[in-house]
Amino acid sequence: SFKIAKNYFFLGSMEMFIAVINSIVHIIMYAYYFLSSFKRYREQTNRIKPIITVIQIVQLALILVQCVAILYCEKSIINYVLVANFVVNIILFSHFFARAYLCKRKRDELVEVNNNAKAVGV
């Protein structure tokens, strides 16, 4: 009876890892959203945006590693679905990161070079 209640009401260590890491990442995200809602902190919080995206990608990668380990021990449809889900999310977050931050940085550098060339008279 106690064993059934324990398994029903308490998460195992594998599930607890996912819950804890997800909670930490969401605390960071919501703190960012809260601070960025104030005009006074917008400039500082804009510099944090890429870091938060990297934290999310790392979170997804850690959970993916755990899901692959679970899949190695217990092959079931749901575990394959979980692995596929995290792979797709990592791809989407990485694509967003590249387009939003890396390409933007290169675009800004090209604009700066063009502006400098115009100022010199080239």
C-alpha cells in the first residue's frame, strides 16, 4: 500500500531531474521578463536574451541525454517520442538563436562597415 502511494505521489529521480532543471530555467526566464517590463532595465536585459536562449538549449540537451539513457534501458514508443520531441526542440531553438543573434550581429557589422565607408567617401 505504501509502495503504491509512494510511486503515485512522489516523482522518481529521473523525473525529478527534469522538473528541477525546467523550474530553474523558467525562474530565470520569468525574472528576465519581469525586469524587461521596466524601461529602465531594457538595455541591460537585451544583452541577456542570447544567454537565456543558450540556457534553454543546454537544458534541452541535458534532458535529451537523459531521455536517450532511459531509451537505452527501456525501449518504448513514448521514449522514442520524447527523444524525437527534444531533438526537434533543440533544432528549433538553435535555428532561432542563429537567426536572431548570430545573423543579426553579422548584419549589424555589415551596416557599420557600409556606414564607415560612406563617411570616408568610398
